[in-house]
Amino acid sequence: MMSAINSPSMLIVGTGSLASLFAARLSASGVSVTMLGTWQVGLEALGKFGVRLVDADGNEQAYSVNVTSDAQTCSGSRYALVLVKSWQNTRVAQQLKKCLAPDGLALTLQNGLGNREALAQVLGEERVALGITTYGANMVGPSRVRPAGEGTITLTSNPDPSPIGELLRKVGFHVEYTDNASSLMWGKLLINAAINPLTALLDVPNGELLNRPSARVLMDAVVREAVEVANALGVQLPYPDPTAQVEEIAQRTAANRSSMLQDVSRGTPTEIDAINGAIVKAGREVGVRTPVNRTLWQLVKAKVELDTV
């Protein structure tokens, strides 16, 4: 266990895999963690057992957290991490309006485009910071999560997220900072767009995509369309070879089941609208055709609709 930190606290909005991973690592270092969510079964398990980290051999270590479904009980929170799906932003913004202190700061580490904007519309620009994380985790069951490798948290500089960033760094996360929010967002968006929908549709872990030539062709096509849209928007991507970057991430996270695959497996809504759907919409605005992204967008939506009938 890491050394304790002097009495800090953190509100985590969400009870899924990444929310649980962050909660466990913060709690392990002595941070008082409150998890705010709507998944009743998950909240009950978290309250009874804590967050249980499961290693590759099946061994578990539990970390205690506070849990609630009532935003009123979180009032006065100074710092919050937003780790829910993008389609939940409308509800979460209203919850944080009740939770955050007047000088409080929420940090969104969500996938896709438009998350900070959706939260800031309710909370104000000065109270929502933007970040991206490449940490991964797989939900094994209610309150049980298996880490899926180390990663990086990259934070943008406006508003200043350093109080949260330094806390995350002290508990063992790798934290970086950047002034180029657009590059940061599009860099991860492109990777998610190329990997997540294909894993969800094919029901395979990330690395399996590299073993299927047709899947690699589709990944490259998604990347090429997204790069063309980013170029038209004047966005400089944070890596020189986007296709190589996507394949490197797929290899590095070979055993990981993407968050979109986990959502489809549970029959819950996905973030496809904020990922491939966002690329299609941005392409339409700048006059760039994105037929492969459009097809994957609609296929994932159709799969979820079929599974929930």
C-alpha cells in the first residue's frame, strides 16, 4: 500500500470499471473516496465489500469507499472525477450542481467529444477541467474490477487542474499536462473509434483485431477518415503515424475488453454517438465524407437495439 496523504477527499461520479479502479487506488493511499452512482446492485456491493481489485491470478484486495445515489449527500465536494458514459452527462451535470462547492472543480476523464462542454454548460467553464486517460480496467462483477495495464492521465491547463492532478500523481498515477486540448481529444478519439466498435461488433479483445486482416483494413479506414476530418479542422494529432499508434495501443492492451464491448455485453447504451458518431458529425461540418465511421456507428447502435428488444 502506498503512503497515506494528509486527509484529502475525492468524489467519483460513476461505479463502473474505471471509476472503481480510480477509487481503489485513491482509497489505498488514504484518500476518503465517495462514489456517486445509479447502479443499485453496484452501490450495494461497493458499500458491503468495498472496491475489490482482482489480479491476474484471481486474488482480490478490497478498499473501502463511501457510496451514495443521492447527490445532496455530497454537497460541498471540492474535487470530483467524472467517469461515466457520455450519454449520462445531462444527469451528471445536475448532480454535480448540487455536489460541488462554489470553488469546486470537476475533472472529466470520459471518452469521446463534447463531455466538458456538456458539463460546463450547467456548472460553468471555470468549474470543469478536461483530461484524457489511457488506463484500462475490466469489470468482473459488481464492485469487482481487474486492472488492464498502466497508462497515462493527460490534463489540459484551463481551468487549472493541478490540485487534482497532483493528488492523482501522489497516489501513483502517471500524470502529464498539455496546452493543446484539441490535439489531446482527437488523439484519443481516433484510437477509440478504430478499436472500440470493432471489438464490440466482433466480440473480441483488443489484440484479436490485429490477428484479423479484414479488421485491420477497417481500422485503417476509420483512421484515415478521422485524420482527414482532424486536418480539415486544423487539429494536429499528437503522434506522427496514426495507424501505427492505433495498432500499438491494440497490442499494448491486447487482453483488454474495450469499454464498448463491455457495454454491448451487458446490453447497456454505448458511447458510440460521442466517438464514431462525433467524427461523422464533425466531418459533415467540414465537408469530409466518413462512410466507414458512419457504418460502424449505425451497426453498434443496431446491435444494442437488437440486444435490448
